[in-house]
Amino acid sequence: MKFEWFVASRYLLSRRKQSFISIISIISIAGVGLGVATVILVIAVLDGVEHGLKERFLANEAHIALRLIDNGFYGDYQNKIEAIEDVEGVVAASPVVYSQLAVFREGSEQIEDVILIKGIEPEVEDKVTGFTKFVNGSYDFENDDLIEQARLLNNETIIGGIVLGSRLAQRLTVNEGDVLRLVVNMTEDKFSPGAFIPVIKNFVVIGFYESELTVYDDHITYIDLKAAQKIYNEVGRVNTIFVRLEDAELAPKMSEEIEEAAQFSVLEMPTTRTWMEKYAPLFAALELEKIATVIIEALIILVAAFNIASTLIMTVMEKTRDVGMLRTLGSSRGNIVRIFMIQGSVIGMLGTIAGTTLGLGICWLLSSNVVRPSPWFALGAVVILILFQIVIVLRRIMPHSKLRRVGLFVFWILVVCFGLYCLVVPISLKELGLSAIYQMNQLPIKVNWFFVGFINLLSFAICWLATIYPAWQASNLKPIEALQYE
């Protein structure tokens, strides 16, 4: 062992009169560790939320939507779709009539909500947005048994079936088989000038759309493409083409190529909108939160680094006589600097390692759905272990002081690990009533290994910088002044 490492290790493990310094060193290690663990955990949660939302959005959302600037209808959409699907990197494209309509229930006399309507071909739409995976019930818009039953029971014309978002259905208090009325248009009353009569089309609820995303489940409904074209008097025409890509991240790059491939006429003015543009404010807010979190947590680590600096300053003051002796025996100023920088760096390194281990461990526990013992069982087990340690292990089996210290350290590590294993469980947002806000049922965790490495380097760098001044101060002690009162 090199001379500097030997002396630094002795200072770190100082006993008796200097035990107070060792306690402060432990507190400094704990401060660095908690700072590192906190930032790893918080960033893992934010990355998990961002990744979870992105996955859910991309499972329900087309990567690119192609429409006219005025959202008008256009024909020849089949040829446009074939041309778009020939573009390299495109998986599929689907024709859609996309609009917003007022709605009210059967028996109601007033409009109850405004909803988004998507007229689709289920088999084609399934290739783009995975529509059928999220439908609870039927999506046979033309021939479902509930449609035939409604036609027999109602004197009014039933256009076809409709699939409602699950939260929308709860808000409207409708069930399968109920008739839903859509206000398609308003026409002027010939007998009352200035008055308007709503054009109403009736649909039967045949299923519910359950994506766990409020943006869909709370507002969107699906009907057959032909029915949508019929109610708008736009047979053979659509107003949107949805496109799915092999790589969703390439949407901004490929949008112009897809627009050109569709070959719109000179009078038509097409435009594209990517999923990134649609949800840009949300993901920008998440990125801002991550940046703010990193800054705040870096300040926590910085506070812990000040603790290291204060520990080293106190050590220098406590070891003034020792430093004087070392200088008298031939140690250079560089040796003294290295001794105290090694001491501070070891504290920072141990804190960083402990914090990384703790942070990653909690991340794993929060993402693991393994059944854990109850908290009361865990508390009882910990109490029994502590009594077992005090009564048997420490007093009888491990009488030797050094062996007892090692046993005590290992024991408390095991107790803390067992306590965390029992107490840290996945957080159910559904049980907390927050699933509608966060768009998911369980708090997601995603560890960013690049960031873990970065925060480790940052933490160690901050702790190392905190050692420079105390080490420099110690090296400037003059042997005569240090020993003049000895």
C-alpha cells in the first residue's frame, strides 16, 4: 500500500478521540449517497412516464396524418394510399373520415357532449393504430346483432354501430345496445325563418374503446367509414389518411416525402402533422422537468460535497500535529495534498457507489410485481433479527471486536435490504385515483444507464473538487508552527 493511501485510510478509520470525525465522514457518505439515489430514482420515474406515454400514444396514434389545409374531403384516396405504402419505411396507411360532432342519448332533449368521430375500415385501421386490440365488445359496424335488435325496437332509422371510448361511455351513462344520436348538421327551417333544425343520425353502441389514455377514452368514437361518408354526403371521399412508419422517430423527415407521394392536384393544398407535433407540449414539459430535476439534485450533491469539505477541514485541524510530524519526517507538500484528497475522494466514491446501488435497487423494487410480505410481518422479522443479533451473534459467536464490527455492518445492510424489499412496492396510480391524470395504471420505471453513468461521474467530480481547498490548506502548514506547542 502506498504511503498516502495508508495514512488516508488511517484518518478515515480514526477511533476514540477522533471518532467524531469518522461520524461526520459517515454523514457525508450518506449525504452523497442519498443525493445520487434520489436523482437516479426521479429521472427513472420521469423517463418511465415519458417512455410509457410514448408507447401508449404510438400504439393508438398514427405516426403521420395527411389532410388538406381546410380539412376538406378529397377523392381517389385508394390510389393515394397505394402510392404512400410504396414509400420505403411506410408500414401501412388507412383512409379516415375525421370530424367533431355533438351527441346526445336516446330520450334526452339536449346536447350532452362534443366528441371526435373517426370513420374507419377496421381491418385497414388495425394495421395503422392497432384499433381492434383496444375494443371491448364488437366492432362489426354493419351486421352486429345489437344493431338488428335496435332496428326492431325503434321506429327511427339506425345507420349502424358505434364504438365509444370507455370513459366517454361512463360520462354519458350508456351501455351496449343503447342508441346514440349524432348531430351531423344544422338546416334552416323553411317554415320558421332564422330557425335551424338539427340533422340527426342514430347509431347503436356495440363496443367500448379502452386504451387507458384519457385523450382517447374520454373523447373519441368510431363508426364505419362508409357510414361516415354517407352522413356527410361524401361517398367515395375522405378527409384524412393515417400513416404508420417502421420508425416513428423518422416522422418529421418522411412527412414531406409522403405528401409528395400522395400526388394531390394543383388546387388541393395538402399538409401533414406528425405525432411529435401533436404531443410536442407534453414531451417538452417532461424534458423541462428532467432538466430542473437534474439541477436540483446536483445542488443536493453539492451540499453533500460541502460536508466533505468541512469534514476534511476539521480533519486538518485535528491532525495539525500529525501533519507537522509528517513534514518533519520528509513528506512533501504533494504527499500531504494527496493524503487529504484521497480521503475526500474515498468518501465521495463510497457515497456515489452506495447511492447508485440504493437508487437502482429502489427502481427495481418499484418495477417488480413480485408479491411481498406485509409491512407488519417485515417489522416483526426485523425486530426478531435485531434481538437475535444483540443476544447471540454479538455477545457469544463474535467476541472479537473487528469481527463484531464486520458482522454488525453486514447485519444492518441485510436489515435495510429486507426492509426495503418489503416496503417498496409498485405504485398503483389506479388505486390512488390518478390513472386519468397520468394516463396509466401503474407508475412506470425506466432506468437510463447513460444518465446513471453521467450522474456518477458528476457526483465524483463534485466531491473531488471539494477536497482541493482543505488539502491545499493542509499542505501549507509549516512543521515548526504545527509542532511549536507539542
